[in-house]
Amino acid sequence: MPKALTIDRVTEYLDALVPRRPSELQRMERVAKKTKFPIIGPAVGQLCYLLTRLTGAHRVFELGSGFGYSTAWFARGVKENGGGVVHHVVWDDDLSARARKHLAALQLDDVVRYAVGEAVDALRAADGEFDIIFNDIDKHQYPGSLPVIASKLRRGGLLITDNLLWSGRIFDTADRSRDTQGVRKLTTLVANSSDWTVSIVPVRDGVLVARRN
């Protein structure tokens, strides 16, 4: 009998299919694993890179950028699209400094703009519209971020949001925590709105991909 299909087995399989990453990106993966720092991982990173290339994106804004792992995937795509800018926004100076070091080593920092502060406020204050907005902030903030995202994402642009399966907690009817409720509400808001065309890709912890109509 074949082994039961689980999220962990699917993730392991899909991660193994991702082409070999630069040594610095692999180093970031090892650091994240050792310190239990949440990153999107290779399979989701590859998805973000692919969507960046497919849309020809030149302007990307990240809501929640960590120490630059997801930024690297978007920046690679933007650079290969001919250049542009990826906004890396985090809540403290240490994470920003770590991201600068990693992205410089990857030779991607020339397309990255760094900021330290609250991510949604930074998006609200940003000039112009964006081709892609990536959302990975605290989950209870997901619903409140949507109007700002919609106002800053160009028509035809993509909203990519992480953790929509939320390690299965969304299926537990007894779980009424703020973060779980935030994931559920954002999913409902986007899925039931004519303003968005949406699919949830069940890679790793679930990735929402939504086109602004």
C-alpha cells in the first residue's frame, strides 16, 4: 500500500523539484530551519518567482518580508523582467539588516527598497500602484489589510497571500482565535467578491492567488 498523502509529504516532494538554489538562498533556508523562523520555503518561493515572471511584474510590495527570503524570489523575477522595485518592509532593524546582507550576497539588492515600520501603513503611503502585493503579516490583520491592498494593486495585478490553510486550524470549528478568524474572514471576503478572481493553491500552508478585476 502507498503511504498516506499528507501536506508534509507533498511539500517535501515539491521542494525537491525546485531547481537548485544559489548557496546564499540555501543558507537562508538552513538558518530558518535551525531557528524555526517561518519562511515560505522553496516550492512557494518558486511559485512566487513564476508568477512574477508570468505577469512581467516590475513593482512588487511585500507586507511582511522577514529576513528577505521571499524578497529574493520576487527580486529575481523582477530583475529578469528587466528591472523594477521590490519593497521589503519589516518591523525591526535587525531583520532589515539581515535582509540587506543576504540580498546583497545574492546580488539582488539593486532592485530592493528597504523600510522598517508597520507594513500596511507603509503600503498606504507608497507612491503608485503595484503589479504584485504579497501578504504575510499577522493573520488577524489580514481582513483589515484588504481595502489598502485593493487601493494599491493595479487592475489585473496579483494578490498573493500565505497561510490560507493555517496548518489545518481553519477546519477546527472550535478554534475562534483572532488569527484563525482573520484567515477565514480574508478567504471569505476575497472568494465572495466580484472584484477578485481567486484560487487557493494547496502548496505548503496554502497560498491564495487573486487577480484584481
